[in-house]
Amino acid sequence: MTEQTRSTDRTRLVVIGAGPGGYAAAFLAADMGMDVAVVDPAPNPGGVCLYRGCIPSKALLHVARVIDESRRAADWGVKFAEPAIDLDRMRAWKDDVVEKLTGGLGQLTRRRKIRYIRGRAAFAGATSLEIETEDGKRHGLEFEHAILATGSRPVALSGFPENSDRLLDSTSALDLQDVPRRLLVVGGGYIGLELGSVYAALGSKVTVVEMMPSLLPGVDKDLVRPLAKKLQRELDEILLETRVAEVKEQKNGLKVRLDGKEVDKPERLFDKVLVSVGRRPNSENLGLEKTRIRIDEAGFVRVDERLRTAEPTIYAIGDLVGQPMLAHKASHEGRTAVEAIAGHKVAFEPAAIPAVVFTDPEVAWCGSTEDEAKAQGRKVAVARFPWAASGRAMTLGRDDGLTKLVIDPDTERILGVGIVGPGAGELIAEGVLAVEMAALAGDLRLSIHPHPTLSETMMEAAEVFFGQSTHVYRPKRR
């Protein structure tokens, strides 16, 4: 047993899981003067997001966007040769990005004097853990408080071949072992569309099947429409209201039978199949039965507004406690839990949690969506500014975007924001601030935005609400 392991017999706070929620919690607790230990199997903090999710996927999406722009440049009078794909070098670059970021987090952990234990933990009681370290040894750790941040994993579908290297999930797809000639993506949510876009840019013929009537279920259709239109050109096929009825492995690929009203040829042969139909919480094998912690029927840990479980000494955050399963939501929950442990009067009650789909174009939204407002029977006004009227969008050759505001027509308060277009993920932050600060449409209209930028579409969308947009003629309805 190492000196580091022996020194963790007792701690004020232990964080189980070192993803974006876990390490954010641990870092804040250490900054506040707490004695902190972190338990995670990985060599450095980062979690799924950094090792097998957000960061590697965005690195590959950047490559895909560069390839797409090199091909589109001919429209602007610049011609490039067809890109040559060096898969080994691309994979090495992606891995290098991950290594630099996780290595940096490791340094920050050591500088804060946080005890980092590589291993897996399970509760032995309300104030104790049993930890199995990477070398197979076991030891106990007593704590005053614990934060569970064990994240989630991809959902596996029943009836699919087991242990087949032709079957991918969001983790194995990022390994980029090869570029399959024919790829089936099961699920038209953000993970499926992001990874499908990457493989399509690299040369795969990609078919996407989605059980719902539209891509990105739950997102306002006017935001999805520009993305769907572009994907129709880039992907081999998009089949909505379609499900996979059967998958059989053959020597030459996976034989798939599809069932849907748009399917003219039910049986197809694919080199690989990517399953991206959601994620489930990692709430098993944690010794929860030795505590008063409760989980719901979907496996999520139940917590209150302070992120505390039914066991007063234990808190839970991130994917483990429910939707939305987003890294930035987990980070803020982690900080809230630490402040609650420190005795501060806090609650996790955000008015807007931004969501971003990092396809091209990007889709981003926060606060109340138009569809949600309608479903709740709420009276709202919607102001849209088309990017075809944006000078900056035109200079980028990307006039297919849209910025929309969901507004309370009586108070003029901004309830939600939606954006589709390149850079939407960066632009949505202003929308988050507007919703959180209860800003009015007039506040956005009177805030001077730089010209020519995509950010000024926020201001102009607010002007549309008042029927006074400089670049769009839409008189306000009386």
C-alpha cells in the first residue's frame, strides 16, 4: 500500500468520480480549505467528457468542418485538392489534445494538494468507503461528506450482436479504428448526428435511422430544419419514424432489417453500426444498499435542490441525478454541492441550462423552447431573425442560420433563446445570461453589438419583436 493510499484513511470530503462535475467539486472544496480525496479509475481527472466524449468528439468535428469548408471554398473562388486522410495522424492529434488536458488537470489536482486515488469505491456505510485500488488492494476511507459523481454510459440495445467489433457506441466510435464504407447510425439525437457527420466527412456513406418524426427530438423544428437540410446533402440517407428490427453478423458485414414507412428496401448491409440512443446512469455497484440513498426506476439517484441524497452525509451530481446529461450542468451541480457542504445557503435552480449540438451548422438553445411553452399552454411571442439578413453570415457563406427569442408578450421578459448556425454554441451564452438575469427584449435591443458579427443577430431578433428591425421588415402585429 503506497504512502498516498495510507494517507487517505480519513478525509473531510471524498469525491467519487473525477469527471467535469467531480473535479470541479473537488477543486472548489480544496480552494475553500477542505481536506479532499478523489477516487477514480483513470490516471488523471477528466471523466467521460475529456477521455471519451466532449473533447475528442469536438476535435474530430473540427476536422470534419475543415474538410467541409475546403470543399465549399470552390464557391468562393478558391479550389483545393480533395483532402487526403491520414487516420493515424488524426487519431494521434485527437489523443494528444486529450492527454494535454487531462495532464493539466492532474497538475491542478496536485497543486491543490488533493489526494487522488486510482481505484473504484463502494459505500460501506453512511460515512465510510471500501476502495479497491488499481493494484488490487483494498482499504477503507472514512469521510464527513461524500459527493457521488460516477456519470453515465451508453445504452446498449438488446437483440444486437454481442462482442462484435462491427458494433460501435459513442466511446468506440471515437477510437477511429477505420472509416467504414457503409455506416448505419441508430439514433438521430446529438451524439448520432455529431459522430455521423464526422464519419461522413471522412468518406463513409452514412445512413441515420430515428424512431421519432424528426431529427433531434425535443428541439424546436425551425432550429432543426437548416441542419436537416444540410445533412440531407451530406449523408447517404436519413430515415425518420424507422426502427432497427434485426441485426445479424455476417462475414462481409452486419445485415440489418429496418422497419419504417419511408423504408423501400428493408434489408441493408453495413460495414459497421453505431448505436447512439442515449445514456444510463452508473448507479450500480456503489454500495448504495448500505446507505439510505434512493434511486428511481431509471436508475437515477434522487437528490434535493442542494444535491443532497436521502443520506444526509452524501450528495450526488451530474448524469447520475438526471437530465440534462451535460458536462457544464454537472460542474455547476458539483460547486453547489460543495457550497451546501460548507454550510452556505444555496440551491441548484438554474433558469437556463444551455444545450449545444456541435454539428455543422451548430444548434443551441436555452431556457424555455417554443414547443415547451406551447405544451404548457403558455402565452409567448416568438421573434426570429434570419441569418440571410446578416452581413456577417453572408461573408461566411453561411446565410442558412436563425436566431430566435421566446418572449413573454406581457412583461417582454426573455424566456428562451434558440440559435442555429456556425458558432451557435458560442453565441448561446448571451442568451443564458439574458434568461438568468430576467432581461427584457428591450435590454437586448438597446445593448450595442459590434458590426458585422453574428452576435448582433441577438439584438436584431429583439428588434424584430418590436417590429423595428433595421435589416428585416416585419411590422409588429397589433
